[in-house]
Amino acid sequence: MERPPLILCVSVSEGNTALVARAMAEVLRADVREPEDVDPHTLSERPLVGFGSGIFRGSHHARLRKYVERLPHVRGTRAFVYTTSGMGRSQSLPWQRSLESVLRDRGFEVVGSFSCRGFDTWLPLRIVGGLNKGHPDAEDLARAGEFAERIAEELPAR
Ligand SMILES: Cc1cc2nc3c(=O)[nH]c(=O)nc-3n(C[C@H](O)[C@H](O)[C@H](O)COP(=O)(O)O)c2cc1C
């Protein structure tokens, strides 16, 4: 039997990215794991792998970047990237593109990218109660689910 999709998630600040990962996992019937818990050599056994974290000082979390940079080469395994960040969708695009590019270099077929705002408690913002309180909210999570549905349509039937 084929293994289910896998969503790798580093969510260390407020649990924002984990909420998004869970919303997608429900639709995709995917496993959600921290990258360090998954042997990178097993990724090609999955029909789809998601890679996501919050944005920290202008990039995905160092743990995720380190994991991705050490991935072995695969042959066309489907992948997607996702993030939550203080700045939200438009601003996180370059960081998403850069992660996509590393994955393509490793042989993944990147099939999509998702971003939304997340409650941001970076120190200077904490003083004013943080930014984007309540995000990801129900609407953000519904969008995450719709994104997962679009990707699921392209997966082989299980
Ligand atoms: C130390 C720190 C640095 C951050 N740097 C950025 C940043 O450069 N750009 C941005 O848009 N958001 C930034 N954020 C906001 C996080 O990306 C946001 O809160 C994200 O949703 C955290 O995800 P998590 O709760 O899943 O870890 C920062 C947050 C912290 C705590």
C-alpha cells in the first residue's frame, strides 16, 4: 500500500504553522512530522511532501533550511512549500521561491505554495501586544484546506 502524503512542519514560536499543517493534513490525509523525525531517504516513498515553517529574520526556520539543504536527490517527488509570517503572503513570496528553488535542485516537482499571516510576537512587536493577533484565523485555515484540495486533485487515487 502506498504511504500517505507527508507534511514536514517546524512551528516553534506560536504554533501558527502547525495549525496550517493540520488543516492541510486533514484534507490530504497526510502525516505531519518534524523534519528531524523523518529519514530524508524515505521522502521519495511519499506521493507528496510539504515543507513549512514560520519566517524568522527573513527566511524559513533554520531547522527546515538545514534539513532541505541536506536532502538526497529524488526523481520528481511532488512537493509544496508553505509558511506563516508576520508580513503575510505578498512579502513571504521571495522566501517561498528560494525554498522552492532548492527543492527543484534536489529533483522535486514543486506543485504549489501557500502562505498566510501568523500571530507575530517578535520582540519589538511583543511590547505592543504582537501583530496579526488571532491569525491564522478560520478564513486562513479554510484557504489552506482549499489549497490542499487543489493539490489532492492531482494525486493518484488511493
Ligand atoms: C524572532 C522572530 C523573528 C521573526 N522574523 C520575521 C520576519 O523576518 N518576517 C516576518 O514576516 N515575520 C517574522 N516573524 C513572525 C513569524 O514568522 C510568525 O509569527 C510565524 O507565524 C511563526 O510561526 P510559528 O508560530 O509556526 O513558529 C518573526 C517572529 C519571531 C519570533
